[in-house]
Amino acid sequence: MTNIYTIYLFVFIFSILSMSRIFFKFIISLLQTDPKPMVFSGREIFFYGLIITYIITFLIQTNT
């Protein structure tokens, strides 16, 4: 765990888990008999935006 790459990998896996949680919540709310819209606060939108940005950046960086 002394390598900085392991910290980046940990944050990447955490980001993937966070996005999968949102994806599953979306699917569950979509399949309900009375679907309700998902409402996010400003902080949540910012947080999920950072997560998506980190995932894309991590994938681009590891492919180069």
C-alpha cells in the first residue's frame, strides 16, 4: 500500500461502487408500479459529477 497507484485504484473502485448504487436505485425506481423521479441536491449532483469525471480520467490515464 505504499504505492500511490493503489490509492488511485481504491478511489476508482469506490467511485464504481457509488455509481452502481445510483444505477440500481434508478432501475428500482423505474420498475416500481408508481415510478417517482429521483431528486438530487446540489451537493449530490456535484459529488456524482466528480465521480464520473474521476472514472473517465482514470480510464483514459490507464489506457495511455
